Amino acid sequence: MFAIAVQPGQYRTYVLSDQAARSRLEVVPERGGMITRWQVQDQELLYLDQDRFANPELTVRGGIPILFPICGNLPDNTYLYQGKTYVLKQHGFARDLPWEVVEQVTDDRAAISLRLQSNEQTRSVYPFEFELNFTYHIRGCQLDIQQRYTNRSPDSMPLAFGLHPYFLAPNKSQLRFTIPSTQALDQRTGKVLPFAGSFNFQQEEIDWAFRSLFQSEATMYDDSRQLQVRLHYSSPYAILVFWTLQAQPFVCLEPWTAPRNALNTGDHLLHLEPGGTLAAQVSLTVSLG
């Protein structure tokens, strides 16, 4: 019923499947530990730019990239810590580094656990010792992403984290949303705008941050494909970001723990004490028909 297969190629791909539910998940540890594909009953749920994926010099646009230790970007890609300036690019480095496979499970679910640890490269831009553990598992029409963030440093570690799902959206005019907020910050203009469940997809780009969330769940309805995707997130996720480009067949609905530039401003910034671990979970559930 549950299985994990390994496909060779430019990057080794782990294929998790729930055969009874006709559910399939592809994970590429070498390419940022990310999910690259998710199918339920022959429906593709995620978008992936194959050309960018194949080019290791480029960040991946598609799948579900991991954001750590920041979400969004910093002014001039810099932040100040203990009087020293560090350079950290948009969304951090976790989505670009190879992760290690530490466990696979196929008894009551199909699951794979990955680990990312600090190294010389990460310390040069983020001076902390850390360990990240992610477990992806599918069962039926649900995908769970369990996360653990551990501080191995002797000092308190500031951090923010998030996920960046790229949902396939071939016909955006047929999309509707339930997002637990009545207003959003347009991150391109700085204006706060009302929200009533839909977006103007005639714009070249939409980049809205929803704060003051009144529940821990959001839903995307795709009437053209008769499916809906429900996104559920645990604490400390506090922000949802919606992003899309007019010319591209995707929309992103991203749970973040903190807004852009939190390492400098402290806004919603998390702090892990030495030896401390923080757990979080994001679940995606698909309904068809």
C-alpha cells in the first residue's frame, strides 16, 4: 500500500506513494531537501520550472522550497549581529543546500526524514550551530510536513522560517480563496489593502502579506479542476504570503513565522536558547470533485 522508490538522475529523487489513494510525492534531498512534485488521483498539485531546477546555479522556482533562517529578503541582503555585518540572500540558504536522508517509513504511511546541519558555508553568513529535521509523509490525500529546529550554539539563536509552496494554477480566473484575514500588506507598494476572497490576476505581480490571522487554516479552490487544497499550519506560523506572476501558471500561498527583514527589525523574530528545539507542522489536504 505504501512504498518508497529511488529514481536516479541529475539529482536522486525519492518517490513516496500511497497506492490505494493514488497519491505520489517526489522529494529531492540534494536540491534543498525540497518536495518537487505531488500528485493525487492523477491531478498535479505543484508547479515546477524544470530549467531552473536543472541549473544548480539558480534557486528553484516550483515545488515546496524551505525558507530558513529568514523569510523574504533583507535590505541589501545584509543584517547586523553583535556589531558585525553579514550577507544573507533572499529566503536564506536551506533551499539551496543538500540535505541528508536519515529515515524512511512505509508501514502505516509513506514518510522520509531529512536533516540539515550547520557547516562552514552556513556559519560564514549565519554564525550559529543548528540542526534542522524535516519529515514529509503522505497518507490518503494529505501531506504532512513536520519540522524541528534545534540550536546547537552556546548563544541564543535568532531565526525565522517558512515554506514556499508553488501550486499549479493553469486558469487563475477560476481560483477562489479563504484566507483568515480581512486585509493584507502589498509588499510592492507598502499599502494595506482590503481582502474579500479574490485577487486581480491582471496585475503583473501580486505580493501580499496577510497578518493578524484569526485561524490557522487557509483554502484554495480551483473551480476549473474541481479541487481544493486546504493549508493548515501550527504555531509559530503567524503570516501568510500570497505571491504570483501574471505570466506564470502558479500561485504561492506561503506560511511564514516572521516578515521580511525580521533579523534587523526583530518583528516576530524567534529566538532559540542554547540546546533548545522548536517544532512546527504544516499540512496540506486535497479534496476532489
